[in-house]
Amino acid sequence: MKVTTSIMHGAEYICTKFGDVVTAIQQVAVVKGQAMWEVERQLASGVKKRIIVSARSLLPLQPVTSGI
């Protein structure tokens, strides 16, 4: 079951859990009504690591403007 969120595949976000910039890969589950996303973060050594976090822990890099 998919939950509609504003998270977009391939977009970059700040993960509040780690304080790092991550790239959203795909929604993988729903736990207690929260969408869980697989994200990829790059470690200092250049190694990329994939982890699963809740959608609410992902903040956009730039604020969304409405264009008004």
C-alpha cells in the first residue's frame, strides 16, 4: 500500500535523523501510517550507503515556493 507524500524519486533531501544530504530512491513500506523511504547517502570515504527512513524525517533542500 502506497501513502501519498511530497517526496519525489531522485530528489535530494536533508535527513533530520543524520543531518546529511540524501537522495530518495523509492518508497518501500508503510509503518503505522507513515511512508518509509529507501534513501542513499554518501559517506566521507566516497562509499554510498542505502538506508530506510520515514518520510517525515526528509526535508527539501530548498523551500518550495508557490509562485504567487
